[in-house]
Amino acid sequence: MNRRCMSVCFALLVLYPLHLSGVVTADPSADDTKTFYEDGLSLTKPFQQEFAWDISGSTMITDKYIRLTPDQKSQQGSIWSKHTMRQPYWEAIVTFRVHGKGKTLFGDGFALWYTQERMMQGPVFGCKNGFKGLGMFFDTYSNHQGEHNHAHPFVSGMVSNGSLLYDHDSDGTHTQLDGCHMPFRNPDGDTAVRIRYFKDTITVHTDLDNSGQWKLCFESEGVILPVHYYFGMSAVTGDLSDNHDITSFKVFSIPYEMSFKPEMAMLRSIPRAMKFDTPRKRVDSKDSLLSSTFRSPIKTFLVSVVVIVGAVFAIAVAYLFYKDREEKKMKRFY
């Protein structure tokens, strides 16, 4: 009897502290991480949480999906949470479908945001450049063909404090944390990506067929993201287009006790990353310049004007040269 009591007491002494530590700290690599569902920051079918979100542009909410842009040219749409994330660490799982009629040319992709500002329209997948926070980019069109080329579609992440700019012509490769190729366009069903921010580390997993089998895309340490930032998603199309559909967006907070000195808390109010992906020499190939130029109507118009003016000038010079030569020939007969 005494031995039984001693065994039970010993088990309680050992397991109880472990139980407590499991609540306070979480292992980001484990699937049983302690998380809490944030309903006010999530979007699930039939999307009755739309009262907690704002939409802009071409975005349309149905009971089956949220379409950021239709498969049409020159569209721009976004959806932003009205509330902020109040916990320092979190996990977001987005399921989506990017699909369209284009076989070889299509674009441009969409972005998932965790930023200080919201409803910011601009050139970076429908959001402004110089954002403060995290941008996750789901890029379907390659704007470069140089040494730093990678296969598309491509998933990448970037952290900016407002001064670091996304370079559209290089697909952001010079400012990205890291990234991976993921052939998510025109799938048979939904595709899923999980972004986990825990202990100043961003870990991204992909699930191409939404089967629950996660594959590591990249992991980046030394990332500081402040609290009270907004979640958002945006997409844009130009001369090329696609349907960009969000089928669910689930946010979870990860409990973790944090205590800092006032000066450290101040430093954590500025988003930043300690390191980026391996630096690459920028290469602007002719194919890259042409492909990025002819995707923009304005650039196409300007290039056309330059070509036409150049052609007219060349014809005029040739005509004057021909006329001068004919006049010299005529003089020989006098």
C-alpha cells in the first residue's frame, strides 16, 4: 500500500512539472504544439466572419471561397482583418486555389501579410511597397532569367521595417528570407501552406494536395515581428491573369511567457530579420527585361512609341541619303 502511494506521488511529481512546461513552451516542429484558435482573425466556410474583415477592389466573398481577383486583366483585390494579433507568437494556415485558363502565360500571384498598416494598395501583389512587417509571396510568374533564377510558382517570405523595398523585377530574391518552389497552380483541389512564428523563428511548411502531409519549405531564425499587427491577403493581375481564391485562413496563437527590459521591448517594436537568403549577384538578362516590359500596358506603349519614332527616323535618314545620291547622279549628265 505504501509502495503504491509512493509510486503515485513520484509520478505526480515528475509529470506535473512537465505538464506545466508543455503549456508555457511549445515545440514548433511538433504537430501537437499547444495553440489557441483565434476566431476573430480567421476565415472559414461559409465565411460568416466577414464582419471582422474589410475587402477592397475586385475581392468577392462567396460561401465557398474568397476570390481576390478573377481571371481577368488589370484586377486588384485584398481582404484585411479589422483586429490585430495580440499574442507575440502565432501560426497561420491558409488553403487556396490559384487557377485560370492560361497555359503558358499567367500571373501574377498573391500575398499574405502581417503588417502594421492595413488596406494599403500598391504594386507588391496589390499592396504598397515599403510595408512594415511580414509578407509571404505566392508568385506564379518569373520576372527574371539570370543567375538567380528559380522555378515558379515560388513561395517566399520577406520582413521589412518600411525602408526595405520589394524588387518586382527580380521577384524579391535580393530581400527574401528564403523560399521554395511549389507547383500550386491549377491543382485538382485545395493547396495549403502553414506559417509558424515562434521564438523569433519563421517556419514555413507546404501541403500541395491539402492531405495533412507537411513538407518543410524554409526556416528562418532571428526574425522580430511586433504584436498588434493586422493579417491580410491581396492579389493583382496585369496583362496576365488568374483566379486567386482563398478557401480558408486559420490563425492560432501559441502561448509563451515573455519578459523583457524596457529597452528590449522597444527594440521588439520594429520588425526586422537578422539574415536573408544567400546574396545573389543581380543579372538583368534581355529575356527578363523584355518579359517584364511587355507585361505593363504603360511600358508597352512607351516602347512602341520609341520603336515607331526610331523607325520613322531611320526611314527619313535613308530617304535623304537616297535623294542626295540621286541628285549627284543627275549632275553628272549636265
